[in-house]
Amino acid sequence: MRIKDLGAPIYGTGNLFKWGEDQILKVYGSEFPREFVVQLGEKEKSFYNAGLPVPKIGKLLEIEDSLGQVYERIEGKSLLDELISLTENDEPRVNELATIFAEVHFQIHSCTTVEVQMQHQRDFFPDLLERIDSLSDELKKALVNEIKEISEGNQICHGDFHPLNVLLSPKGPIVIDWNNSHIGNPLEDIARSKLILVGASRMYPSLKKTVDRFREVYLDRYFQLNQNGQDQIDRWWPIVSAIRLLDDIPELEDWLLEQIKLV
């Protein structure tokens, strides 16, 4: 199958295409190793079978020199789109969305029935850190040592849990984009989500009041559900800040480097 035979991508995306009546096709570029795409599909199928709120997965297709994964089409806008449509005075709705966000995140971390093999944060985070040229070897070593000390646990971590990756469908919230999913200490996953939200407040001053309120309620609700480990957020903070550098966001680079030096 050829890319041009798929027609135009879904508006606002570059690699999502309509597929049949109720599915979409996500085309992975040639920069994604085939093994990665296959393993990701196996994980997502396992998540769905375990009852996590993820799209149902379909066929894996050959698309020229790439692979395409078919998914159930989810109707509904993202939690981010809903959040930015609110006025600063719509605090009850902000609170409601933040509560949904926290409860879904806790649901992911509470799942213990997934039977697919997943990489642990203690094994691949050090590899990620090695790819960051702006960090000294000494700082990388300090971060790796910290990871070894605090990466206890085998819970599922989404790896990039933010409001754009939660869709508000008629059947409830659905979580997408599991590319970075792994297992380990879930407080790392919470620290990354907090970091993303703090960064959004810095980048978009007009949304600061809404995003700050959302973040506060999200963290409060999550730690009502999971009353252990809140003090670990500060220890994970420099680590997730370093890994966030790989997302190449120029507006945040200097700030992230400052956060890393807290180690």
C-alpha cells in the first residue's frame, strides 16, 4: 500500500488517516524501527485487554517502507482542547477536568493484570540521558545514581501523560499515545506530568491561571487516591527535566537546565 492511496491526513495531524467507518490508521515513519511498532501494538492490545481506557487496536499494515497501525476511532475532543476553551472564571469545570485526569492516571498506575513484557525505567532512562549532549558526564552519572535509588516498583507508566493525550469520548476518557510507556515507580510519571504542566504555564501566560489551577487539583486528587510517595516528586524532578530536553522545546531549554541542577 502507498501513502498517497490513503488520501489526506485527518485535519491537524500528519500521520492519522480515516480507515473504514469507525477506525483510523496511524502511519509510523521509517524513523520508527519495525520492532518498536510491533511491540507497541502488543502493549496497547494488552492494555486494552486489561481494561485500561485505550482505543481498541486493529490490524498492522505495510505502508511502503513503514508500518501502519489501525485503531478504533474515538469521537470527542482532547482534554486539552476542552481546557483551553474555558474562561478563567469556569473554575468548577477546570476542577472537574483535573479530577478526571488524576483518576485516569491513578487507574493506569493501579493496573496489575498486563501480561506483556515492558522495559523498566531503571534500564532505559540511563540510555536516554546519554543522548543529551548539553549534560556533563558528571551530571549524567549523578542522575543515573539517583534513578537506581528511587526506581522501585513495577507499575505501568504512560511516559507522556498530559491533557492532549486524554480524549473525552461519550464512553469516558480514553488515553492515547503510549509510545513512551514502561514500568517502574509511578511517581516518575506524576513528576513528568507536573513538569509538563508547569512548562505550559511558562510558555502560555494567558492560560497560566487555568493551567495552575488544573495542576493543583490534579495533584491533590491523585494523592488522595495514592497517599504514598508524594515526597518523591522532588527527587524525580531533575531526572524528568533532563529527559524532557529530548523533546527539543527551545522556549523551555534554559529553564529545564536550571531544574536539572537541583540534583
